[in-house]
Amino acid sequence: MKGKAKTVLPAVGMTAVSMVLTLAVVVMWLGTAMPWPVALVVGLGIDGGWLATLAYERRLAAQGDHSTPVTAVGWSFGLIATGVLIAHALTAEASTGAWLAVAWLPIAAKALWLVHGLWERTALTGEALDAIQGIQQEARDEAAVARARLRSEASTEETRLTAVTQAGARVAHVQARTANTLSRAWSTLETAREGEDTGRALTSVTRPVTPGVTPRWELPLWIPTDPASALALESAGALTDQVLDALVDQIRHSETPALSYREMAARFRTAGHSASEVRLRAAWKRVVAA
């Protein structure tokens, strides 16, 4: 009700002022050309038509209905009243600006009634407004919680990345220090290798050789290497089953009594032959069973 009064009271006041002003202007303006009772009737006719159409529009609005012809007639009466005021202002001998300044009042009154009608069509009850406010507040709460969660996750992720970065930096520092140490060690070995007396001494310790044909002592390679698999070693010079059986039988009967599998395998490896443990045991079983 309070919101309704905010829109209806200005519309009623503007309508009353416009009707009084229109009636006064018609009586003063037309009263010089015709008897004043006739001018009064004309003024009341304009105001009465405007008031009648306004009342009918309000009745339809209260019923939730609308009539375009009635609205057009109401605006016509408003335009007529505005036209009368403008014509009087233009023909007045004095205060033309003042009369023009109030000539817009009938149109303004119609506009205020239009605003009031729009308010009525969009007005909500107190319960609906409370429900809407509750929904909006709930949405704001959820948004605030989501923002707080995102900020917390971002902070946690930042902390984790900082810890990982610091750990990586420490590992890189240790690797660099180790590489520096190895580099100094290799430099020391290189210096020892380049020294004539040191190189000869190291060579004589490893294996006596004839002077003049002493092999050059080479540094080990400091590069990543892949350990060779047993299958790769065997595939380089793989023995056929027939050859493997013959070797096993020969080594087994090389002494009397015949050697055991463990002794035979040891002599097989010592002789420089290469075969996987699975193939060697299978050959042993075939030789024994023969």
C-alpha cells in the first residue's frame, strides 16, 4: 500500500492541477469571444472527458484488463488540453513563457498514470519479496563460499608449487655440486694420465709389459650406459642346441667320474662359452638322458 501511494498520489495531484489549469485557461481565453458560461462548459467538457476515460482505464486495470481505444481517447483529451494551453500561451499578450512552462502538465499527468499502471502490473506481495530476498541472499552466500574455496585452493596450490620448486632447486644444487666434484676428479685423473712417470707407474702396476710398447692408459668414459641384457649377450654368439649339447657332453666326460652339473657349468663359463642358465640346464638334461 505504501508503494502504491508513492505513484498514485503524484498522478492524482498532477491530474487535479492540470484540470484546474485547463478549465481556467479555457474560461479566460474563450470568455473574451463567447459568454463565460459557454467557455465554462467547454472547459468542463475537456476535463470531464479526460476524467471519464481515466476512471474507465483504472476500472479495467483493476480487473486485469486493458482497452486500447479507451487509452487512445484518454491521450486525445490530454493532447487537447495541452494544445489549448499552448494556443493560449502563444496568443497571450503577456507572460507567454510562463504559460508555455505549464502547458506540459496534462501530458505529464497522463505519463504519471502510465507509470502507476506499470507499477501495479509488476507489484509483488510482501511474502514474494521476502522469498526473492531469501533466494538472492542464498545465492550471494553460495558465491562467497565458492570464492573462498577457490582462494583457498589457489593458496594451497601455490604453497605446493613453492615447496616443489624449492625441492627441485635443492636437488639441482646437489647435482651441480656432485658434477663439479666429479669434474675435478676427472681433471685429476687426466693430469695423472698425461704425466709420463705417473702413466708408466700405473701401467706397470696393472700389467708388466715390454718398454716401448706400453699401451696408453685411457680414462673411463663418463657417459650414461645401458646395461646389456643376458639375451643380448647371448644373441651376439648364440650356440645351437646341437653344439651346446656336444660341449656339455665333452666337458661332463672330461674327467672320470663324470662331472656334476655345477662343475660342468663352471668349466663351461671358464672356457669362454656363453649360454643362458635355462638353455645350459636343458642341454644337461638332454645329455644325461641320452
